[in-house]
Amino acid sequence: MSSSTPIQAPVALITGGAHGLGHATCMALTQRNVNLVIADIDATAAKETALACRQSGVVVHCLQIDLASTEGPSDMINETLAVCERL
């Protein structure tokens, strides 16, 4: 890495990030300045978690994903890479 290459904040993809341990993980990672992608079937709760996380100054994206569906996991990865370009 050259000295002119900017250091980017890490990005974490949290499945089930709207409730319980997923929510707690999101909150803990924001304290470490980690940008987040919150993937959850409950879009409303994911947006509420994202709002709380953004108060720490991190970038947060929400994905409404059903990981039980056949397409869910690949859609989650593709959408994450589309908005963050990395994990």
C-alpha cells in the first residue's frame, strides 16, 4: 500500500442484525468505527438499528433478506458488494 492510499474503515456484514445478538453486535462494532451492512428479514427493525448505529458516525446499509430462501444468501453478498465494493 502506498502512502497515498487512503485507509478505509472496515465493513462488517451482520445477518439478523435487527434484533438480539445481531443488534448487540452492530452496536458494539459501531464503537470500533466499523461500517455495517445489516441484513435482516425485518426491514423496519433493521432501519431502527441502523439509525442507532449512525449516531456513532459510521456508514450503515440495510438489506431486507430472507436467508431461508434459495436466492437469499447470494443476493445478500451481491447487494453488499454493490453498495460497499468489499467486505
